[in-house]
Amino acid sequence: MIAILVLLAGIYLLGWVRLRRRGGPVAAPWWRLVAYQGGLTCLALALLSALDVYGALLFSAHMMQHLFLMLLAPPLLLWGSPMPTLLWGLPEPLRRRLGRQLAAGAALRRTVTWLSLPSRAWLVYLAVVTAWHIPMAYDAAQGNSLIHDLEHVSFFLSAGLFWWHVFAAAPHLHGLLGMGRRMSYLILAFIHSQILGIALAFAPMPLYPYYARRGGALGWSVLEDQAASGAIMWVPGGIVYGVAMIVLAAAMLDREAKEVAARTTATFGAARQGGDAA
């Protein structure tokens, strides 16, 4: 895992430098580099830190791990526009080969286009989150390392499909979603997360036999641990969605302001031309 993260960081950095040399700060702004490396840091914290150890003991630690995998790492990585930047970081022969696979009509592009349809990506994300929180599925993941890895991979990939549309990351295989649609897309996922988090936080009995058998850890009771895990999904998770909504709202206001300024400039210019003609 360390080798994979270091490799991804290095390829991205090389691609970012190449793009910046060719197109300047517009093609490769510094904040994209910071966002992408921040996303990789979140992945490292989720998979290589004490969270991965304590996740086997505390439901709340495992929930925090999921927060990094679904709500922090994917949006930061996608904010960094990883696809074109990583491609530019590869050797030219490999970059051209992958570029052909992503061209219109190629099998890989058709597959990714089908998977990333906005409505399908939204449904898959919510279905994955819901399914893995069913007690039977959650306990199966804790009792088997292969299923546990599958759980984490499905969390990360489905979240990637979801956040791809929220932040309009390249490539835009389905065009750009309108700001209003992106906001609705985000708000509905936020509501789902809040309902699930509140249900866990206020559940009157232990829901997950795996953690119930451990009788709590670090001095917590099973119910306290379960309530804390629901609160993590409910509050910090809700804050992440809220920040994303603020970012989208700011982008909407900025775009409207630019459109108004452009119309005002055009009107003023036409009026001045008319005055000069008169």
C-alpha cells in the first residue's frame, strides 16, 4: 500500500510539473496539487494508521476510517483533476496507449461511461453505503479479511463515482451537470447519510454482533461505541457534505456574478457605440 501511494504521488507530481511547464498556472494550479496529495494522505490515514488497528476493536474507529475512505479522500483526489494529470505523468508510449483506450468508442471508455452515468453513480453510492451497514454484511466484513478489503474498495470506488459529478472532474463523459442538479444530487446523499447516522446514534440496542461480542473497548460500552459511530456519520460526515454545498453555492454565485458583469459590459458597450454614432 505504501508503494502504491508513493507511486501515485510521484506520477501525479511529474504530470503536474509537465502540465505547468506547458500551460502555466491555469493548466496546473498549485491548489490541485495540494488537494490531490491531501487525498492520498487521507487514504494513508485510513489504511496505514492506528485507525486500521482500532477499527477491529471499536465501531467508532471503523466509522472514522470509512469517513476518510468515502468523504475525504475521494473528493480531494478528484478536486485535483487526477485523470489528465496522471496521464501526463506517465511515459509517452504508455500515455498514448491509455489515451487510445479512453478515445470515443473504445471498450474502456464505454465501460466507464456506463458506470459513471450520474443517476447510476448516485444509486450505486447510496446502495453500497446502505448495504455494508446491514449487520449481517458488516459482521461478515469484520470476520474475513478478503470481504473487509472488498468493503473498503467498494466504499472508495463508489464514492469516487459519486464525487466525480459533484466536482465535475475530467473527463466529462456525460457533459457537465448543471449547478442546480449537482446541488440536488449532493443534498439527497446528505439526507441519506443523516438518516443512517441518526439511526445508529440513537439505536436502543447493539446492532452489530461482532462489536457486541467484544463488550466495548478502551472503557466504552457497546452502546456508547455504537452511538459515537453514528454521531461520526451524522456530524463530521454532515459537515463534509455541508462544505461541499458551500463550495457549489459559491461557484454558482461567482458564475452568476460573471454573467451579470458580462451583460452589463455588453450593454454599456452597445450604448456607448450608439452614442458615438449619434
